[in-house]
Amino acid sequence: MLTILTGALWFVAFAWLVILVLTVHGQSRQRSLLATNSTVSAAPLVSILVPARNEQHRVLEQCIRSILAQDYGRFEVIAVNDRSTDETGAILARLAKSNKRLRVIEGEELRAGWLGKPYAMQQALNHAHGEWILATDADMIFEATALRTALERTLESNADALTLIPRFETGSFWERVMIPTWEWVFLMFTLFYRIDDPKTDRAAAIGGFFLIRRAVLDRVGGYEALKDEVMEDVRLADRIKRSGARLLIDRAPALIRTRMYRTFGEMWECSTKNWFSGMNFSLFLALSSVVSMYLGAVAPPFIALAALIAIASGTDVSALFIPAALSWFFQVLVMAISSRRSAVSPLYALTAPLGLGLIYAMLLDSSIRITTGRGVTWKGRRIYERRGVRPPRFPTAAPHVVNVDE
């Protein structure tokens, strides 16, 4: 058994070494989009859609003001007060009085079969006049050059959609543990599936900044086609690529930023909302991922520690200690690279097993809750519970868009 375990640990150590090489390679390939000083010729109208629900105690006002301060000449902002129970509506109304670019829509009660955000986005889309649509979130902060730079990048590349990865700000221990881990997972996904390559059909998107040609959005069914999707941004990106349109993804830490979570509870709630959807609601895939990650990332440091204690007490298990320690060492190097990229102290890389363990614990919780029909909670709404909207079955054809105001 010791020989088998030692062999397995050497395999894990080699796997982490390969992952380290791929991480360095992935970072070298993923460009950062920087602000430009040029002007977009024949500037098209851009409609910026901002859904907002219970954002009073976050950065709603700062977000809207940063959007309104864009140095691009032709844009409109459509914000939806999505049935908020706090002062979100009052904040939006006050901002709209001082800037005519901003229109505020009072969101309707949810219709049967719809989840909250897709419904809010479709209502905003119905009032949009732009040739281009920019979907964003109420916790994003824009630099003044963000919209112009993004549109110029898209037009120069003859692309139909562009999603930008923001700078994820961190303010607490748990954020510094989790954010670099999450960014690394996203980096590896984009590397393996070559998101920018039009020859592949895999896609990804960040809902905080998703610029889309209106004609393409309508062609894939708008948000009507995503009404039961909790990760509507990723599914929309998938539909855009499958339609033959060109999708780009860039890092843009100098253009946009966000702090997604303030507390550990918010982090857990948001992750359990999304993670099982990221596994296409496959219980087998989710459980396989949880087991493999715990065996490959969480177990080796504990085995190394146990072996070290055994060696100190006189038992020679150095054959076990060396591959286990190497596995942890390579894992820490991977997360140190990601931490530096996330502007987090590399010392937090030592907590890599904790961050990875938590992500996959959230995935397990998400899988169990949704599979059993208990559902998950997000901003006071129950999602995917047994008596409500159930997870989608991933239709291959996009349905015709339906105006929810009709």
C-alpha cells in the first residue's frame, strides 16, 4: 500500500509540475488591454445595461457615475431596479435626474419560467436603441477610457463580442485566499479551450463587461433564450460562438475593477449559485471534480505533514514525504503566480489547499442543493428549487426572442 501511495503521489507531483508550466504559458499568452488615445471612427451608439437589486450598501452610485463619465461620445445607460427592497431605486432615480443619458426602469414582477437577472436584462434590452450592447453589473467601476478602448479593440478585430476580465479587488483574508484561486481556474479554462479561437466552440464570459453587437444578440435569442440560466453570461457567450460570431476575451485590470464579495457568506452564496451550473448540472462531473481535486490538491500537504511527523518520531517514510511535499510546493508556486497577478501577497499561496478545498466544497454544496431541489439563494430569491424554475437542459437551437413587455 505504501508503494502504491508513493507512486500515486509522484504522479500528482508531476501533474502539478505540468500545471505550473501551463500556468506560466497561459499568463504569457493572455494579453492585458490598455487604454488608447485614438478615437473610434463612425462611432456607433452603445446601450449600457445595468441590472441592480438591493445594491444600496455596495458601490451602486460609484458604478453609475463611472459609467456616465465615459469619454466615448455616443452611449446611453439603462438601469433596471430589479424589485429592490432597499434604497436602490431612490439612488438610481436621483442619478437619473442629474444626467439625461441615464434611464431607470422599474423592474416587473418575475414571470413564470424566468430567473431574476435574465428577466431584468431583457427588460433593459427592450428599451435599448444601440447598435452595440454592453451588459455590466452594478458593482463594476469603469475607468473613463474603458468603453472607447473596448469598442475600438472589437471593431479593429472585426469581432462581434468582447468580454473583459476586470481587476478583482480584495479586502479580507477569505477574498485573498479565494480570488487568486478562482482567477487561476478561469485562466486554465480559457487556456485549454482557446476561447478566442473561432475554430473552437467552447466559450466563457464575465458578466461585468460583455460588449455584444446587437444584431448578434438578437440572432441568438436575446435574454429570452437564457431565461432559466443562472450563468447567463457564459451561456450567452456559448450561443454567440456556436452561431458563428467571433468572441474575444481580454484581461483589462487597468480599465475596470470590482470587489465581488464583502463577506464569507456572500462568497459562499454566490459560488453555490454558480458552480453546479459551471458543471452543466452534471452530478457525475461535479462529484468527479470534487474527488479528484481533494485527492490531488488537498490531501498531499496533509500527507507531507503526517510523514514529517513520522520521520521526526523515527519512522523512515521519506519516500512518501518527498513527492507529497513536491506536490504542495508546485501547487504553492502556481498560486503564487496567480496571487501576484491578482495583486495579492504571494504569502497567501501557502493557503492554496484551503482555497481549492473551499471552491470544491462550494461545488459539492451547490450540486447537492440543486439536485435535491432545495435550491440556492441569491439576493433574497430562491433559485432552482423543486417548485420553481428548474435547471435548463441546454437546448442546441436558440429560440426566437420574445419581448417581455408584450
